[in-house]
Amino acid sequence: MQAGVLARAGFAPVLAPTVLYGRHPGLGAPGGGPVADDVFEGMLAGIEAEGVFARAAAVICGYFASAGQVAAAARTIDAVRAASPQALIVVDPIMGDEGKGLYVGDAVADAIAQALIPRADLITPNAWELERLAGPGDPLAAARRLGRAVLVSSVDRGEEIGVIFADAGEAWLAVHARVAQAQNGAGDLLTALFTAARLKGDAPSEALEAAVGQVAESLGAGSVRMERLG
């Protein structure tokens, strides 16, 4: 999904999968399994040898199946920063969700928090993941405690659901109507759409409105309302 979004936006995505599944785990038993740590590291080494790190506009980190994969991703981020300092480092800390709790191992969740969050330019948690990373309380205050630009999805707004963007300079909220059943992968779609918009030069508020609008359209959730928070 993310690769398709980035490709349609004019970028050439290069994938390093952490799992090989037959379907999204949200749909049931996915089949397949995790990519072994040494295989994952080998893929990253091949990508680097091809010169991709020096051409990278962004790195997007998503689901990890082991702490070893997280460590390899951290080393990759450092190598990309050295080769392409302008690259945008995006960390989607996929750990769990409201009502489901943690659905990666504690070691994986801890490694993401310790090794990837400090390396990120943009962090894209859902509200549950934000609370795990930054503690409970107001989502905007929690986001700013991370000290990075943050895009928070699944923010409870009563009869609506919201997405907050916050950095040190500004904060925005985009909301739309709730739907009975959100499709699996909506968070991945949001991250890819927002990242692509920022890479193309859109301001944070523009990128937020466009990305949430496209996600809402895909969910049949109607129009998006924007609100400046700070």
C-alpha cells in the first residue's frame, strides 16, 4: 500500500520487508512469518551497495518482528543520514492499539522506543502508541513531549475521530466522522500520504488535510474539518 502511494506521488520506493505474510494479520491468520534477522540485514546491505542510501529522500520504518530488525533499522538510519543528510526519517512505531494492547513483543516495543524514536524526524503513532511512548494525558501535550514532529491518528473526538500534527512551532487537528469498521492499513496509508505530501513541499497543515481527506474518502467517512491547535 505505502509503496503504491509513494510511486503514484513520483517517488521510487525500495522495500525491505520484515515479514512475509499472505494477508494482513487483521484479517486473520496471515500465513508466512518473520524475515530472519540476518536475511533482513543482508537486504539492507544490498540496498546500500546499490547506492540507494545516497539518493534517499526518506526512510519509513513500520512493523518489526524482532529487536534485531530494529537494531538493523537504526544502523540503516545512521548510514542514510551520513549519505543523504536531507532525507526525512519517518518512524511509524507499530506496537499495538486500543482494545488490543501490545501486539509485538516487549523487546520489540522497547527497542523501537529506545533506538528509533530518538532518530526520527517524524513519528506517526496511533493514540494508544503515543500514550505508551509519552505517557497518558492530552494528545497534543504528549506529542510535544517526544521532542519531534508527530502525526497522531485515532484521536478520540466523541462522534468524530481525529488526527493531530504537532511540532515545536505549530499544531493542527483534522477530524472526520467515525465509521463502523475502519479498514486494515488505514494508518499505513495515512503515513505514506502525509510523507509524500511533505516531500513534495506541502506545509504541514496542507499535508495533513490532504492525507486525512484521502483516508476519509477511502473509508467513506465524508469530509474533513481542520482546526488549528497552536
